[in-house]
Amino acid sequence: MNLALAEKGMKQSTGLVGIAGERAVCDPRGTLFFPSLGLLAVSDLHLEKGSSLACRGALVPPYDTGATLHRLAAVIGDYAPRIVVSLGDSFHDGKGAARLHPSFREGLERLILGRDWFWIAGNHDPEAPADLPGETVRELAVSRLLFRHEPSRVRAEGEIAGHLHPCARIVRRGRSVRRRCFISDGARMIMPAFGAYTGSLNVLDRAYAGLFRHESLMAYMLGEGRVFAIAGPMLRPG
Amino acid sequence: MTAKPDLHAETATALLPGPFLQWFEQKGWSPRPHQTELLARTRSGQSTLLIAPTGAGKTLAGFLPSLVELAGRQKRRPGEARRGVHTLYISPLKALAVDIQRNLGKPVEEIGLPIAIETRTGDTPAHKRQRQKLNPPDILLTTPEQLALLIAGTDARRFFEDLRIVIFDELHSLVTSKRGHLLALALARLRSFVPDLRAIGLSATVAEPDELRRWLVPQASPPPMAGIITVAGGAKPDISILESQERVPWAGHSARYAIPEIYDAVKKHKTTLLFVNTRSQAEMLFQELWRVNEDSLPIALHHGSLDVGQRRRVEKAMGDNALRAIVATSTLDLGIDWGDVDLVVHVGAPKGASRLAQRIGRANHRMDEPSKAMLIPANRFEVLECRAALEANYLGAQDTPPLLSGTLDVLAQHILGTACSSPFDADQLFDEVRSAAPYAGLDRVAFDRVVDFVANGGYALKTYDRYARIRRTREGLWRITHPRIAQQYRLNIGTIVEMPELNVRYVRQGRGASVRGGRVLGKVEEYFAETLRPGDNFLFAGKVLRFEGIRENECIVSAGGGKTQIIVPSYAGGKFPLSTYLADQVRGMLADPDHWQALPEQVSDWLRLQEEKSVLPKRGDLLVETFPRNERHYMVCYPFEGRLAHQTLGMLLTRRLERAGALPLGFVATDYSLAVWALDDMDALFKAKNPSLANLFGEDMLGDDLEAWLNDSWMLKRMFRTCAVIAGLIEKRFPGREKTGRQVTVSADLIYDVLRSHEPDHILLQATRADAAAGLLDVGRLADMLSRIRGRIVHKHLEQISPLAVPIMLEIGKESVNGGANESLLMEAADLIEEAMGTDEDRAGA
């Protein structure tokens, strides 16, 4: 219908942002790439969330790890980064890495091979993932940037964090659209969760209070093939 | 004929014990033939369906066999083993069970019977439930959900060992849903405990009584049936259609034009029951009536989204005859008797002849007096529909929906429940399940897949075996792996899955969404609240409310008003499509000018004008009109198959037109017709046979096109969620747990996406697609229509809009299609910002 027509004429667009002076690309699949550093950041993979729920009796489809890794492999294939930073909660629980199906483990090892791979410790996975290559760290400083899992409560120039699973919502013409998003005020950024089974929390929730400068707040909402930059005043709670 | 009463009196004396006969005599009544007949059949061990109109003493008849048997039961001596429940009564509504306890208690007391009658519903306190298990009443009044809980208990077999009779009230309404499937499985389970259990079904008149008769008995081949007793209808109802002095509008559903006339009718009667089809109509009608209510008559509002306390207050006031009028939706449809209603007004078309009969039955609960009812058509097509419904009610025509085969999500729930009660043998359970009517045709492969699903999710990728919920023991029995599984099961029982809803909380204006406290008015669906902006006014619980904001699971509102536009919430449920039967009647009426005399002049004029300017289709034909308007090209067709089927047709036609290069822009569907508009001239395309109309409306659209569209449809996601909750894959949402829930659980949408791309043939996706085809999309009806109109499409190209097309053209813009336009909304919002702030490039460089 008219939507399809509109899409044909649409130019492919990625969200270009500047964080503490570093230029980065917000990919509509939910990853962040710094071309000058050859660094790809991805947050909250929550691998093996399905099996974690299954332990507790909710037998949700066991395909989340495969789906998440498949998308991650595609992104890595596109950007060919020298450095990959997984911003924490890479596994849904501490035993997640041990539960990895051998085929997924091999796939993940292939992705890691030949690059600097950093596992940032998250609240779900404070320890290093069992028997996987890559270096486990609490934080990682690169150039003017600081990668960590939980955003610090104080103003932190150059901080890239995850943990909160941001999403944003707009209302137009009586209709509501909610999407995962990157959220930034130009000084720091919180990345969307990448995992197939990860839920999300609206950026206007209390949990984000005080983290960003209101006047320059932008949400980069994930769309089909592009990200949409939406200014703070247009966002709605819920 | 003259000998019959005597014969009957003899049977009555033989069947009824002395105290019962004396009681009838004291009351000045004599047992009615259907009451004694049911007694005799039940005594002989038969299951029976009793079909009777309201007011025929159906309840007493249903319980009489139990009361007589229990009267003969010896008093329990001290030290004697406890006695179990003798009679189980199942009702679709909690309120109905409570009502019955009151109505039945009276004769039991007056006859002097030592019979304990108790209810067990979701409202029954835990200590009472516990006590009921230790010391069960003789008669237990309960709901399908509570029965499912009871049979999943570890002591189920013992609890039901003394059960002799099970009574299903309002059986016609119980059996048409998934609730009915769960109940049929429970009945099969009860029969495995007590093979000679007798079932009594009480029902209003239905189109296919044999379906209900089969439902009551264990399935076998050839299909056996329960006995049937039919009580003829009472006096012919006195139904009229409002002959308004005002102009009947072309379109819309508000019936605002008739408000003064409705108010007059209310003034002239003691108590008027005003039925509408949707909650939004109820809110609007209530508001409009109060606007003209100069005499301040007590007029109340009753619908399913209102706070329970508020509803109970209205019901009580109604019982006390303190109200002059009640505006209600289907929540009052079922057989609860309240007050002296002497007029039923139906605003909007009733959409089905059986529904009309049920609702009219609400007036005047004495069989021998005619019920009085008035129909208010909201627009011109509804005039035709009301006329058709009125004739149908006189003819006694019935159009209750056909029973559907049992769904697999419900079966999964039942299988887990069975395992929670005690370990089961798969072969035995398969036979038991097949003895339930909805599952008579279930094949073993599907059954085994569902067992597999219950055990470990049933995925092709076998990684969950160690987390199995049920596992086969060495003896070959399936047993739950952990007591926790049974606890989780009990929390998630039932087949009613609510759409996410928010409490509406009322606070003082100007305090914003941050305040605490305030009164809860009821619930609105989350998706509606999400479209509101602070300051918006909307109509709810009979008030104009100002939206303040959403806080957790609450929608905060304050007193509204002022000059801003008022929004009426729409509810996803509650819109009934036009029944197949009425649709056919309306088509017949259009085709037959002799019929038009019965119609108001303004409506028959409209039809004559249509005949002049375009054409009126014959009964079996499909009229397709094309015309240009405002640089767009329109196609309007008139299948009269109901809004759901038309919506599905609209989706599929636009896909096809898009492929043909017609550049379709959108469509809108009503119960009667469908309009599609496009940039290209569709008339020219049809003339060039690219595609021909016959091909466009070809039955093959129900193949690949349907499949492709379905998979991306938000409706399917919605249905998947329901199936996943019922089948026990994801947990129900509980009030107050949403916040933590979001962090712990996975949303059904995410599961759907993952499952669809990795295992599209999973049993739960199959169940979802089957539901969609049967329910929301009305695919069956669409298929029937497409085959009916083959070779019977009448195409009329016009220079301008036809009279028949006016109603649907007025709907355009009011109710457009919720396709996938989310991306364009986002783009619009982003573009606005680009204008104001420059491009991404500029900012990134800054």
C-alpha cells in the first residue's frame, strides 16, 4: 500500500552520532560502530535466556541464542571490526556459557577469532564466560570513551553503557509506535539490548532520571533498514 | 390431548416424593411436564438436553432430579465416612452461580430438605475451599475454571467419587468458545472417575440442538446423543422498529438522532433495558441520555470494563427496581433475572437473530406474557438489518454459531492438568480425550505432539529434555517432574486471556500523573491509553475524563470537560459481525422491491434511487461498483458477510491490486460492504482483464496471499499470545506484577518472531493459524462467499458515487486500516526534526 510506495523512495540511512567528539554509526540492528577505532559495541546479548527460563518451567523456544548469534555474525561481517566490545549481560545467567550448544559455541569462537574481543562484566554474568576466548573486564577505556555495563549515576562524558534496554515511543495520528533505541545527549550513550528475547524499558522511566541533559536528548529508534532520530520532546512514556 | 394432563399427573405422583408434591400444592402450582420428564429420564440413567425459553422454570427442572435423589439419601451418621459431592452445577458466570444458590435455597428450605448447597468461584476464600475439600456440600455450584482446578488436584478422583449428576447451565453459550473445549475435556475426565455420570444441559433455543446433545455424552461411533426435551416458546414478542420522525443517518453507529424518542420510551415504561453492541456505544448512549434527562430519571450504565464494585451496585439497584433504565452491553446477556424490565430497547442492529431473541427474553420473565422490544437502527443499512432480524425472530429462525473442533492449546492445558492430578497413561488419556465431543476427530499424531509440547516444548531442537515438565516413568506413565509445575499450572489455568489493560484511576485535576491514591473507575485497553496525550478528553464510566498520564499499570485521569474534542475509547472485543443468516436476509430484501413496503419511506427511497443510478444486486450476486472521485479511483463491493470477513478480503484484494500495479492506497470495511481506493483506474484494469474481476475475486486468494499476509499480521501475534498463555508457554499477567514481569519474562511477540523463523510448523503456531482462520479473520465465511459469487459478479462503472456507496464512503477516515504504516509514522516524526535541526551528518560533526 502507500507504505510500500513510500519505502521505495526512501534513502537508506544510518544514524550518525557524535559522542564526546567521537563519531559513531548507530546501526538499525542495534549495534554501534566507531569507524576511526574499528570498534563495534553490542550490548545485552542475554545469550541462553531461553534455556534459563526453561530451567524454571517456561519452555520458550530454544532458538534465541541461535537467532542472536546469527544477527551478530551478520553485523560483524558487514563492519569487519578489529575490536568487539560486548557491553555486559552477554549471557542471561552465570551458567549460560556452560549451557551453550556445541554448534553455537563454535560459531561464537569463529566470530571472536582474529579480533580483540572484550566481555564487559554485567549484573547477569559477573564472571568470565566459561571456556570462551576474549578478555573479561569490568570497564574498558578506549580513546575518549569508557565502556561499562551499568551507566554511572554521575555525569560521565564519553560513557557507553547498556543494562537498561532502552526503548522509545512516539504517538502520531492517534497511533503509537514503540521501538528499541539508542539514547544519547551527545556526551554519553545507552545502547539498546541486542538479544532476541530481551524486553525494553522506556527512556522516560525513572531509571534514566538524571543521566542525560534534557535539552540535547535524542532517541535513535530502530526501524526497518534505518534508524530514526527523534528529539526528546516528541517522546512519550509507557 | 385431553388425556395428557391426567397421565402427566400420574407420572408426577409416581416420581415425586410426598414433600415435593405437598410443596407444589402449597404454592398452587403443579409440576410442569418438562420437569417430570427430565426427572424420569435422569432416573433411568439418561443424559438430557433441556431447551426452554426464559421463565419456563428451567432452573428448578434442572435441579429436580438431584433434589429428589438427595431427599432419599439417608442422613449421615456420626463417624460415617464423608460423602462427596452429588451434583455439580457449572455456569458461565460467577454471578449466575450465586444467583442460583439464592433461587434454589428457597424451595429446598420450604420442602424441608437437608441438602447443603455451596458455591465455589474465584471469589471463594481459601479457608472455605479447603473446608469444601474435607467436607463437600451435596450440591456444588461452580464455573468451568474452578472445575478445571478441582480435577487437577491430587485428590480429584476421591473428591468426585460420589458424583451422580452434572448440570451445565446456559450450555449454548458455554460450548462455543475455548472455555467450552476445556469444559468438555473436564466432563470426559469426570466420566473416567464415574462412568455412569448423567449430564443435564440447560439451553436457550439453538439452531442445531443435536450438536449440544452429542456434547453431553461420551463420543462413540455411531455418534450417540443425549435425550432432548423442548419447551415451546411463550407468547410471541412484541417487537417494533423505531419509525423515527428524524432523518436516519447514512452511516455511523451512535443513533444520536433517536435520543429524544428513546428518552420518551424510557419515560413511558417502568424499567427499560437498553442494549448496545459495544462498550463505546454504551458510553455514548449513556452520555446522550443524561444530556436530555430533564426529569433526572435514574439511568445507569453497565459494561464489562467498569469496576466490579460499580457493576454490582448497578445490579443491586436493578434488582431493587430502583432504576428506570440501564444501558448495557453483552455483560447482561445471560440468564440473570433482575427486576421488572418491561421494555428492551436495542440500539444499533442486533447482528444476529438468536442474539436478539436472547436479549428480548430479558423483558418480562413470565412466559405467557409477550415481551416488548424496540429496535433502533443507527443507520440506513441497519434499518434493513433490523427488519430482517425482526422477521427472523417471528419465524423463530436461529443463527447461533456452529461448534468448532477442540483447539490444541486447550488440550495442552488439560494434559498438564491431568498430570498434576496423577500420572497418566497416554493411550488411556487419548481415548478419554476423544470421548469429548470437540476432540472426537483428534488424531493420534496431533495428540502425541501436544504431549511432547507439554513435556519439553515440542521443539525440533531437543535441548530441553533435562527441563521437562512431565516425564515418562519406567512403568510408562507420564508424571510431573516437580511439585512446582503443579503450582505454576494452578496460577495459569483457564482460557480467558485478557488483553493488557490499565486501571483507570481518578485524581484531582492539575496534580499530574505523579500523585498516589484516587478511585479506580475500571479498565481500558493499554493500546488505547497509549494513543492519548496528556490533556486529551475521553468518555469512560459515563464521565468525561481528562488524561493525565500513564503510571506503571495505571491510566491516571481527572475530571474532564471544556471545549476540546471528546474521544470515545474503542475496544478490540465486543464487535459482533453480522450473522450469515441475517446477511442472506438483507441481500434478499435488497433484491425484492415488494419487500420495501415494510421499510420506512426514506430507506425505500434510497433503494429506489440506487436502482436508478446504479443497480441493485440479485440475492446471490455480488455488486462491484467503480467510480472516480477527487483524483482517486474507488471500488466498492457489497458482500454483506460481516466486518471481519470484509477486512480479510480488503487485505487480500489490496495485495493483489498492488501486484497488478493499481497502486492501492487503502480500504475500509463495514458489515455490509468494502471500499478500496487506488491511484490507478481500476475500471480500466478490469476492462483490460489485468486482472479480470473474476480473477481478482478468485478463490485462490485464500492460498499463498493469505499465508503471506497472515504471517506478518499483528492480529496473528495477538492470537499467538492467547494460545501461548492457554498452552502454558508463557505466564498470565497478574495485576501489579507487570513491572517485574517485564524484566523476567519474554514478550509473546519476541517468542513469536523467533519461533516463526526457526520452526514455522511448531504445534503452537499451527494452533494460532487455525484460530485466526476460524475467528478474527472469518476465513471460512470468506471462502463460502467467494465460491458463491463465482460467475455472479455484477460490475457497474459509474461517473460518480452511488447511493448505496454513500454509507461506506462516510466511514473513510473514521476507521481506516491498521496496516503496517508504523515506519512511515516514524519517518514523519524524524523528518520534522531534520527540518528543524538539520541532518544527522550536521549533528555528528558538531
